[in-house]
Amino acid sequence: MIKLKDILAEALPDVPMSTGFKPTETYSREIPEQFLRFYQNDGGNKTGRFIDMANQLLQTYENPGEKEQIQDYLENIDNISSEIQELLDPQSTTDTGHSVKSPQGKHVNAAVWKYLDDIHETVNVIINNTTFDGWPIETTIAELEGLYTDIEELKNIYPSNYGPAPEKNKIGMV
């Protein structure tokens, strides 16, 4: 049974805010955190809502032809999600030249946040409807195409709308 508490736990707030006497927006912390909740690849160990959805889809569609179609879409989404993780992950070892902490416009964070919300919502819809309603393969593929489009838009927004990473001060003599 699906509980309202579980559904609300999956939904993202309209604007992520800190707690305290003077709440402030926390996009720079929440954007990477929410993307990593969707998709995280730690040295080949993949976790997140996308992986849960992929496993569910591969169990639901057992026909070899359907499974192959689903796998193609899942691989494309996996590849682009991996690229976004490299851009967003604060612990990334590669220097992308961009930082979530330095948006070029004041509405960029809200746009990225909206795409993340849409991505999470689409994953929830796919999981629920393939499990409980038995969606036909065509409907699932159409939803996967929409998910890929949202992720691709997110990837395109990031490098063009976030400025260079802040310079790191080195300790000691330079």
C-alpha cells in the first residue's frame, strides 16, 4: 500500500530553504544532493532512484524484444546522468570549470531545481504505472524519452549558466 507520507517524502519542496531564524535558499547544497539521490555512480557501484526504476522495468518487461528496447533507453539515460554527475558532484576529482555556487542569472537555480523535480516525478510515475497499471511498452518508452529530454536539458543548462568555480586558496608558500 502506498502511503501519503511516502509520496510526500519523494516530492521536492518549491524552494530549498535552510532552517533557523533567517531561512535562506540552499540551492548550492541541495541541487547536487538531489541529483545524487536520482543517480550516483561510485566507481561502478550505481545507486539511486534511476537504478531502482531500471531494475523495476527490466523485471516488468521480460519479453526479449521489449527488454532490449528498454535497455537501449536506460543506457542512454545512464550515460548522460554519469556526465551530469561529473559536473555537479562536489567531490569530483575532475575540474569542470563550473560551480553550482556561482550561477550567472538569478533564476538559473530555480530552473535547474524544476528540472530535478520533473525528473524525480517522472521516475515515480514510471515506477508506479509499470508496476500497478501494467503500462504497454510504447507508453513506457515515451516516458523514458521524456526523462532523457529533461536530463539532457539539465546537462545543457549547467555549463552555460554557471560561472567558474571559486578559486581555492592554497595553504603555505606559493
